[in-house]
Amino acid sequence: MNFAQITVSGNVGSAPEIRDVNGTKVANFSVAVNESYTNKSGEKVETTHWYRCEAWDGSNGKGLVSNVIEKYVGQGTTVFVQGMPLIEEYEKDGQKQRSFKIKLAGAGSTFRMGGKASSGSDATSAPAVPAGGDDIPF
């Protein structure tokens, strides 16, 4: 069996972009993960790493995008995502480029929400929905 998964927890950078792909809702958003450390000189260094995410509704149309992301996720929302790391290749100005994103679809993906980053609490509440959104038959 082959397996690849990445886990990221941070704050959503801006409201998710929701689109329809052949009748299935897809949400694109970025998650900021802050890193803070002290270097050898004793200076505090703060860096933000951005992770692009792409979430897909389940085939029944009652999944992650429709029930959670579209209704509850906005700029500053703290999220925890686990998904498939994807590397996309494309050409820009005659040069081959690579882009990285996290795909949330199927049973191997997880999405959880915290609160708004600025509120200092985990007051935002939403139903827990598996990223695949499909009903489990047992």
C-alpha cells in the first residue's frame, strides 16, 4: 500500500474561494502556520509559512464544503487539516514551475475548526464532518 499525508494547523488567510466542478463543490483556501524561534545571535525570528488547500465535497453533495467550509470558515479561522500532499507542474513564461497543495478528499482526509484567531477563544462551533462526506455503511 502507498500512502502520503500532511498535517497542518494554522489560520485561514482569506475567505475560501468556492467553485463548482461538474456538480461538486470545491473550496480553495490558504492556511498560515507561524514559526517563532531565537537565532544564535539571540534575536527572535518570526516566519509565516503558507499552505494552499483544496477541499472537495463528497459525492452525495452533503460534505465538507457544503456543510462546514462554506458556512463557517472565514479569514482568521483556526483550522486543522490532514490531506494528500500534491505537487502540480505547470509552465509560466517558458519556465517549468512546481506548486504544492494539500488535497482534502476521501476517507484519508481530516478537517477540524477552532475559533477565530483574533478572538482568543475556540467559540466557533461546527459539526464534525469527515472530509470525504460519504456515509459509512456500518
